[in-house]
Amino acid sequence: MIVVAAGSGTRLAAGAPKAFVPLDARTILEHALDGVYAARPACVVIVVPEGLTEPATRMARSRGALVVHGGDTRQRSVAAGLAALPDDVETVLVHDAARALTPPAQFAAVAAAVGPGVGVIPALPVVDTLKRVHGGAVLAPVDRAELAAAQTPQGFPKEELLAAYALAAREGVAYTDDAALFAAVGGAVRHILGSEEAFKITTPHDLERARMILSSSSSAERDIPRVGIGTDVHAFASGGTLRLAGLDWPGEPALEGHSDGDAVAHAIVDALLGAAGLGDIGQHFGTAHPEYAGAHGDVFLARTAEILAEAGFEIGNVSVQFQGNRPRFGARREEAERALSDALGGAPVAVSATTTDGLGFPGRGEGIAVTAIALVHSAR
């Protein structure tokens, strides 16, 4: 893969070469590399203006790209990228960094369509009515069915593209893109459907369009809820008082555990942490944290809500079910749900209970098993 990032960006008028212009908190080049690397290329060569090798290398350091200087034209920049490719590369994709939001699927589709003697470009049909003009006069309509708007990456067999570039260099001929150069030496060029997201950032309006797309995508990602599942199992102890679902149950034996043994609260903690991708109950409240020895489940729940808030998450709701013959739960359901909800800062919690018809250790009265499901979403 050759990523051409050597353009001056004159029409963008942003005070820097185009690929190095900020697009939100990152550069256009960094956004382009996201799509490139999501397509998992075997190798990447980035072509940049002279003097900008170091910042480009910093941007690509964790990704293992090779950075080289470009030339004074796009054609010479691509030639510099070709010269830096490893010998074992068979297919070359040439991509403009200015098409920073090109989806990874477009890279894969182009690469898959390249064959011996065949180059491939992604393109979109032209939807505007087109006219041939001269000065201020309209001369004739143009049949748009025969036209398409070319995009990148453009893909070619490496050896044939190298030969085409060598011939163009000897003859001193300039071409508008790699497909035109490849076709000029007899190569066949096919097209596949491109993407609206692969537009080229050329003007300040294009840059603002890209910012709006990124902002919309980020908002959509934030709105996607995340689901976590938590389970917990505790055996009954020989004495003590049961603590379950945030309540004390006088006359019922306690559950064994590092803390109060509240399996319902513990399963909720794991479900919430799992939904947010923040580890599990052992990581935050296990034996490595002696300050939580003997603590009630509502302490765990309150701290878990804080952990999620610190990471930018809000709790949507929690549903939890425990399996066991005891305690008799129905009469205290609403009380338990209020206690658990209060501990989570008001997030809705639904609790249900069931038996296993005498099957398994819950059915034999040896302990309680709990499953919880939690829904969280980003608060950012």
C-alpha cells in the first residue's frame, strides 16, 4: 500500500500540507491511516513532503510504516513510494491520504479485483446533469451514463505498474492518475463501486464535511448501548444472618464469602463492569483489597457506579435473577429493588427469583446462584 500524503494543500488554505492539517484532534493523515490499517495491508509506504518525515514517522510508529520523501508532482511521489516497496509485493494499492474517511471495505474490494494485466479503481456514478461549455456559452449536454468519478485506492499488479512508471519517466509524460498511466501502456482498467465516504478533502468545505461526519459517527457510537453479564454463586454458611439483594434476612443462614456474601449485588457488579469493559469484581474488590473485607454489597454497588462514571459511562438498567429455595422473596421484591437502585444512584433494577425444582446445589438447598444483565451507555 502506498499512501500519498505529499500534496501542498493550496486550495485547502489551512497553513500546512494537506495531510498534516488537523481534522478534529488528529491529522488528515492519521484518519487516513485508520482506514488503511483496518484493511490489514502487508506493508505500507507513506509518501510525504520533504522535511515532514519525522512527524509522519511519529504518527505511524506503532503501525510499522515506512516513510519516504515525495516529489514535486503526484506522479513522482508515487514513483518514490513504488521504489520503497519490498520485492515480494505482488499487488499495489495507491491511496490519496486526502480521502481520509475511505472505508476499509473499499481497500479490500479493490485488492480482490486486481489481476494480471488488470488495474482497478473505485468510482461513483455521476448524478449531476453535465454540460459542455466554452466561456459563458453552453454548447451541448454530456451523457453522464458514460462517466464516473474516480476515487482511491487504485490497485494494480506491481511489476506492470513499475513498468508503466518507468516508461512514463523515460518519455516525460504526466498523467492525471495511476489508472491513466497504467492504461496508456496497454493495461486494462476496470472499476468497482466506490463510497460516498471516500470523498477527497480539497477545500475548506470538504474539511468541514469530514468533521461533521466524524462528529456524527462519534455520537452514533456513543449512543450504542453496551451489555454485560455477571454471575455469582455462594454456599450457605453454618450461621450468621443472610444478606441478599441489599437486605438482611433474619432467620436465614448467611452466605459464605470474602465480604457479606451478597451474591445478587456481586453479580450486578460483574455485569456492570463487564458491560463497560472495566474488569471484574475480583480486580476491584477481591482479596487484594482488604478494605472491602466484610463490606456490604451496597458499598460495592456504589463504588461500581463511581467507577463507571469516572470512565464516562451511565447505567441504563439492571435485571438480575437468583436461583434458590430460600429466602421467600416475593413479599420483599420492591424493597430489594429500591435498595439496589439507591446503591447505584437511582438506576432501575429488577430482581426476580426462581427455584430449580430440586435440581443442582440450589435445589438441594446448599446455596444460591445468581445471573445479572446490565445495560450501560456512554455519558460523553
